[in-house]
Amino acid sequence: MLSIFLLTFSNCYINPVQGNKSSPDPGVVYDGHNYYAVTTGGWDGHTFPIWQSKDLFTWSHQGFVFMNHPSWGKDSFWAP
């Protein structure tokens, strides 16, 4: 017997780390007080956004790893 289950978004929790900014593939570390996530991507010419959270639900943008795209990086960056 084959069973099919449909998942609707009304039954899911979606935790957007970055809101409307593109920041996939987060790598997260905990320093004993805060969680920090660095993500692939960036915007406005910056690369690898840095996010901070105390609870893994509420995130604030803290800056970027690279304020200008490094010349040695060409066009390809991947998850940290």
C-alpha cells in the first residue's frame, strides 16, 4: 500500500536567518554566550555575511568577512 503525505507551509516553522537577503549554507559556532553564523553569498559587493543570535531564532547582522570581494577569490565562493 502506498501512502502519500502532503506537507503544507501552515504546519511548518520557517526561520529566516537573513530576512530578505540571500545568505545560504550557514556555518554556526557558539562562544558560550552567542551563536555566530557565517553564510555563503553577500550583497552590495560584500562577501560572507556574519550573523549573531542568543537563541538561534532571532538573528542580527554583524558585518561581513570581506567588505570588498577579494581579487584572489574570482567569482566563486562556497559555504564557510
